[in-house]
Amino acid sequence: MTPDNRIDVGQLRQRLRAWVAHESMSSRRALEETWAQSVAERVDGGYCAAGLRLASARNGSFAFDCREFAAKFREGEPLYLGGGTDIDAGWPVTFLGYDVATGRVRVAPDRFESREPMKPEPGEEYCLDRRGLGLERLLLEGLDSVFHKENAHTIEALTGRLGLALDDARHAAALAHGQQIGFTPAQSEALARATATEGLCLIQGPPGTGKTRVLAEAAVLLARRGCRLFVTGLTHRAVHNVLLAVRAIEPRVPVFKVGSRNRAEGLEGSGIATVRNLEHFAFPEGASIVGGTPFAVRRFSADRRFHFVLLDEAGQMPVVHGAIAMTQARRWVVVGDPKQLRPVFEGEGRDPLLARSLYSYLEDFGEGVLLDRTFRMNETLAGFASREFYEDRLDSADSARERELALVDGGPLRDILDPKKPLVIARVDHEGRRRRSPEEAELIVELVRTLRQHHAIPASEIAIIAPFRSQVRLLRYELERQSLFTPDLVVDTVERMQGQEREVVILSMSASDRDYLERQAHFYFDPGRLNVSLTRARTKCIVVGSRHAFRARPHDLEHLLAAARFKRLCLTAPNVIVEDDRRDRAALVGVTRRLSSPPPAAHVRPDEDVASGQG
Amino acid sequence: MPPFRIPTGARRDRVTGSQVYGFVKCEHSVWLDFHGDPAERLPHSAAVERLLEHGRDHEDQIVGTLDYREPAYPVGKFAEGADQTRGLLEEGVLGVSQGVLFEPPFLGIPDLLRRVDGASDLGDWHYVVGDVKSSWRPRSDQALQVSFYSELLGRLQGREPPYGFLILRDGSEERFSVADLRPVLKEVLSELDELLAGESRPHHSWACRECGWRDTCSSDPDVHWIPGLTRSEKRLIAAMGLGGLAQLAAVHTDDRKMEGSVVSEATLERARAGARALIDREAVRVRPPRVPDLMHPLQAGVAYRDGFDRRLLVLARRSLGGTTVVHRIERAEDEDAAVLAFAGELAEGGTVLHSGSLVRAIRERAIDRPETWGRLEALDLRALDLMGLVRGAWVFPAPVSLPTDALAWFEGRAPATEDRLALYADERDFAGLEELARSELDALDQLADRVVGVPQ
């Protein structure tokens, strides 16, 4: 760490407060613009779920049947339940989740905002709309804690003044433990640094590298030393994942979750107790592990400190949220991956210092340990991600390296489904499409049919990802029409797939208007989205798209370089060109033509125009 | 390099870095460079000449600080220039400016060839390519031009340069991996090869305004000359048999030609309006403008960004029907004070009409001044991009950016083609810019009347 990296404390405080105000204002504005749209437009944009009918009311929560759920709601998000117009006159509720298996949405009344008892009528149709997080007050309260005069350590960490000291004895012990439990060298080193840090420890966890397990093992080792730990993440689900992993390793250490019972889904029967809030909580003697979102600890209390804070998914956590969580200790283990999905911000013209994740921000002050072995992807899939996103530092673990998709003999679309081609481009050359492609949907339906019916690949092992909700809806519709859609078949945008994996992933590029894509470059060619899309598959990733999608040339150099990555994908993976013969549906599955395998990289040529497609 | 054939009868026999750069901006302009009649090409306007002059000054300023050698060869004798350049590189000079890289039909004359360590056919060293640009941000066309030069250099020295670089307006250096852009470059050259062998149609965009071929492109307008459509949309519409303006202007969305088409109804509506706009040479409304509630008193602001020395930011404030105040900055350190002053002088609670860049320009100036952000938030809430609103509701015969452009079309006349901002950008007495600002404010006033007065 050099003096050049340091940030002035006063200026940081001012910038954080300004950031909160700007985000809040931008969010309000965006919300008002969304509310001004029609129901259909809001549903199309993922901001509304419509056609809900009451199914049950139990234990203070309500379940609604929802035939088609494509909203972008996150667990815990504040919503309005109402008739679809006059939105803010609806009942304020909290989104508890959508159960794919039952097709039901669950919500709970927001008891802090409810003006009257919630009484939805059976048989009536309702809409769920965004209400706005309204986090400004909570975040500003949290920032007061961050800059509390007794919180010098957090401020030092956030302004680049903290050293990265390690306790040698703890390091050695943890290293040995890691080796003993079969961790890779990088996992052992990460475990060792996490338990030995006397300040900040960063751990970068690419897809499938076991970062949750490393974090859980670190928590257990520290708990066994008598430490009090705060485990946090941006969502309750992220926190639960770590707590459950801890419980699976060590059943004896007391583990608690801060939050209401409604936010404790998945913890039933785990032995993890729920605590309403920390202010009135009596810590047990000795070690304990407490999990909660940063808001659970926004009010500073010097006598309620923890020995460590363990932050997961820090690659998606905004700086201000992370800063609030960090006030709880003087040692922090920050785990994330800045190469995957990044935090979503509303405001434009943002402060470049803060318009990134906590992990990226802290990386300015020192490099983290990279978990370099993926247990998810086979060699080909890991190889592309490694080259493009991890500077050739990611490798496939022995257990995953040779994985192949298990298919039976024969069957249509063999060129595309060939297990020997884990990463393949299925070219459907349409032109002029912006957010949806029926051509791609048609092929994808046949792929799913063949996988499920001929090769008996379960729906739960297939995922279809598209960048636009329009294409997601089209795909679901077409799959349903062919009786191929089941609740366990994921068809969604990439955000829903973060943290998940499947045997087979199909990526539908959807668009083929170069000029349109050049305007959408910041979104469409975002490296984090491509990384997550391509790294969900264990054995097979099929990228379905038009050659025009791979030929976009955004004006900004940064976006051109991102688009060039898509081009390299197209050039290095085998291309199978699907000829479009609308007169004969059978021809779609029978007539494919395979280009020769891509030539060595030194003589890469742009793909030749061998099929005329549409336009 | 990929196989490349200059068509027989073409007016040029070389492909240069400038053409790669030009192709990324406008493919048709490069096609015309090879197949068009040079007599039809218009000379540079005074504004373009000024821009080019500034570019040359900036380049001289940068190169002047380097102790680089320059090959001396008779004008047009590029083979000789290439030989001299090779000699300099083999000698291992620190750097070469305006070196010649020639592999017919490809010719490159990059601004800078910089020596770096690492073995090549030349010796224990090799070179990387850079170009000096007067833009503030790196662009794709610039990077691909440097990639083109890098490809030629790589073949000469037997080693691909690891990176190329751009030296930008503020003197900063932007580097990028040559390997990363190589597939894109090859695709560009392949497309250019294909384009030159066939026919080409123009694509009406912002770049046309100062292009020497604009009269040639606009002389026989069809669907390709309608602004605001993507190239894919134009091709698809033409493939439907609706390439001619008269046909397109007369089409109905329930026409049989629409069956099974990728082109949406909304796009076809816009194309039809665009055809009408070109035929009648006036603005055509496609839908009612989405006018939000306007808060009184209304105010209008105009911002001009970035003179060549980045000392100039002219902001104008005016209550409708009131007086005009023009703020101007003489030195960079005054910008922040002027931003604060400007934002503060805007009366509380009024809508601020602007022509598209006001809030962005102010925010960029204030990005490192958190004390200004509260006031800027309030401005952000009250600002209305009137030009954005107008462009969403009307189709014009040409791309419009300034209120005076839009107003001209509403009044049935073509706006001035010259980029007057470029002419006045570094004026010391601000007279030209101030006059421009006042005329833009007048235009904003009149547009506001027109837009707000339109039935919803």
C-alpha cells in the first residue's frame, strides 16, 4: 500500500453520503418513471408481477398463484400489492420469494409501513409492484457508525491506511488444517490468511472454487478458538448459505441469524436460532457466530464488537453497505469475485470511486488470494473463463477436468450436443432482431426436447439464459406450448443464475441488429454477465446466436474490447450453422452443417459467410 | 494480413490506416473513396480545417518532446519511405515518427513507433505503434487504426507488438492489447474487401454533417438516407421492396409485405415518417411528445463542452422572455466556481430546459467536488432534455443535435451544416460562442412553445 492509494477521511465521508443521496434520488426517479408505465410495460420490464390470485394465508404471510412470474424482485424487497393502478395506494408488503415448484409468490405485510390490515380477496387478481427500498435513512445511520470516533480501524481500512499483518502461528495451523481436509493449496492459503489476519483479508472466488466452504471452514476454526464472528452478505440467502455450511461442519458452536422469522427461509431444522435484533441480544459466553445483512448492525455499539467480520459476495456489495458491516470488528475477511456480476446502481454520472463493489474498492489497497481451482467446470469451459477473465490462472480440478455430458447414442442435433464439444456456438443467422429471436427460440426448444426426451437429461440439470426478458418470455412460452416447460427448468436472465450450476446451459444471444447492440454495449457486452453466463455449466454450454451479434463494433474502446471477447468466443469454439428451413420443420433438426474445427490461433480468420440466413 | 484485392478500375490502389479508421465510422465513405468521383467530394469546411489544424498542433506538441527520427523520402514514394523506416528500426533508434509501413496494398504511416525491450528480427528490441489523437476518450476507430499499423509492423519485425497506444488530448496514454483486437481488425478488412467488390449504400448519421461526400450521398436518397434507422432495419426494409422513398411513404402497416417481417410496426412507422420528411424537407411528427408537468418559472440552459485546451465551458441561463447571462471560464480552476455559480443562480423550483448535454457537462465538471453535488441533485430533478423529447416525437430529414437545427426543419429550411462550435471553441473573446449560445436559447424558447403547444 502506498501513500498514493490513500483517501482523505473527510472527503470519503462526504462522498459516501453524497453517493447515498444520489442513489436514493435516482431510485425514486426511476420508480416514478416505472409507475407511469402500463401494467404490460412494467411486466415486460420485470418490474411487476401481474395476475396474482390468493392461494393461502398462513403465519402472517400470504401466497399467491402466479402463472407467469418474470419479475426481477429480490428476496426481502419492499413491494406494493394492489390492483395495478394507483400503485402506492396498495398494501405495502415484503417479497419472500417465488416457489418455482408450486408457481406461488409469497409476501408478508410490512408491519412498519402498513396502514391497515392486509385482506386480499380470493378470486381477485392482483399486481405486485416495486415500492422502493427506502434505504437512505438506514444507510446514513450506518455511515454515522462508520465514522464514529471509536471506529478508527474501519476508517483506516477504507482509506488505505491499514497494514495486512498476519499472525504466523494461526497461519501455520490453518494451513496444516486445510491440507488435512483436502483443500487445494490456494484454498489452504486462503483459509490460513483468513484465520491469521490482523486486519484485512481478501479472497477472490471464481465460479465453482468453493469460496463458501473456505469461508465456513475459516469461521469454524476461529470459533474453535473462542472467537465471536459476524457473517454477512447482501442478501439473507447469501448469509444462510454460509451459516448452513458452518453448521454442516461444526454442530456445536452457537449460530444465530438476525432478522424476522420471515427472513429465515431455509434455516428450518438447522439448529440456527433467529434473533430479532442485536441490540437486546445477550451473547453467549465464548464463541458464537451471528449472521445478518449489514443493516442488522448499522447502529454502532463499542461493547458489542465481534472478533471478525466475514463478508461474502463482496463482488456484488456496494461500498457503503460493506463499510457499515465492517464497523463490527477490527479484522475482516472479504470474499467475492469482481469478475462476475457487479452491484447494480441507479444513478448516472456516479462517483467513480464508489461506483463499484466493496471487493473492487478494497483491492486498490492490496491483492487478494485467488482460489484457482474450479470444481464445477470441465477443462474446456474452465479454459475459456480462465483465459478471458482470470489471466490464465484458473484451472479445472482433477475431479472436474474430464467431465463430459452423458448422452445416449444417436439423436438429432448431434453436432451441437456432441459431448466432445463442451463449448459450442450454434449459429442461427437472423438479422434485425433487438430483444427477442423466434429463430433462436425454435432451435432451443428442439435442443431441450432432444436433451430431455432422447437423452433423459432431467430438466433440473438444464438452464437457459437470455439477456432480455422479452426473449425469456418467448422461450418459456414456446417451451410451454411444446409441453417442455416444467418449474425446475430454469429459463431466465443471468441474474437468477448467480451462484447456481447445471449440467447443461444454453445461452440465447437474442439480438442481431449491430447498430442497436452498439448502443446497448455497456449492458450486452458486460464482461461480468458473460462470465457468469458461461460458467454455470458443468459439462456443456451452447451459445445460440446470429453472426451479427458477434460482429458489433461499439464506438467506445472499452466496449469494443468487451465485444472482442464475444468474437473470440465465436472464433475459438466450434461453430455449428443451423440452416433455417421454415418449410420443413424436420429439416431444422436434420440439416446442420459443421465448420471445420477452428484453426490455430496464429492464423485466426474471421468467420466466413457460409450461410445466408435472413436479411 | 488476409487476402485483399483492390477492384480493377478503383480510384485508389492502397488501403491505409485512415481508411480503416474511416470504415469503422462510415463504410460508404470508404467505398466512395475508391469508387466515387473525386470531383464530387466537397472540400473541408473551415470548421473541419480548424479541427485538423488543432490535431496537427497537438501532434507536433507531443512529438516535439520526443527525440524521434523521421524518414525523409520524396513525396509519394512510399516504398522508399518504407526502406528508410526499416533502416531506422534495424538501427534500433529510440523511436520513429511518421514511419512508413508498406505491404501493398496496405500502407500505414503511424505517428509513433516506440522502441521497447524484447527480441525480434530487428535485434534485442522491437517496436510498438502509437497514434496521437485530439479526443479526450479513446475510440474504437482509433484503436483499430493502430491495430492495422501494428499488424504491418508485426510482419516487418517478426514479432507481434504486445500493445498499441493512443496519446489523448490531455497527454495521457491509453494502451490496449493488439492480440485482443486482432480478430476485429481481420473482420474489418474482410468486410472492406467484400464491400469494395460490390455495391454500397450510405447510412445517414451524425458523421455525415462534415463529410466531403454528403452531397453525393444525399443526391439520390432512398431508405438508406433516412436518419434514425439502423443499418439492419434499412436492409430489411429495402429487401421488402420498400427501398424507394415514395413507396415507403405510401406503405401501410397492414400491407402484405409486412407479413412475417422482422421489421416491427413501430420501426416501419418511423421509416415511413422519415421518408415523408425527406420528400417534404420538413419535420414529421410520429407521436405526441411526452411532455411532463413543467414547473414554472421555466428556465433554459445551454452548455458547450471542451474547447481544445479544455479551459472553455460556456453556460447560458435565461428565464423565458427574460435576460440572458453567459458564463465563461478563462482558466481551469474557475470551472468549479462557475459550475457552482451557475447551478446556484438557477431559480429554485423551475424546470430547466436544455439541449441534451447540460446536466452531463456540469456533472463531469463537478465529479471531484462533492460539495457541489447536493445542488446538482436538485438541478438533475428539474432538468428537461427538450431535444431528446423532440427527437423522440418527430423525425427529421437529417440528424439533429442543436435546437437551431430542429427549429430550422420545423420552419421548412435546412440548418447550417458547419460545426460552428469547432470554429469558435478556442476563441479568446468568446464573441462567436456567445452569439451561438444566444441563438440556441432563442431556439429552445421557440421549441418549448411548439412542443408544449402540441395536442396530446
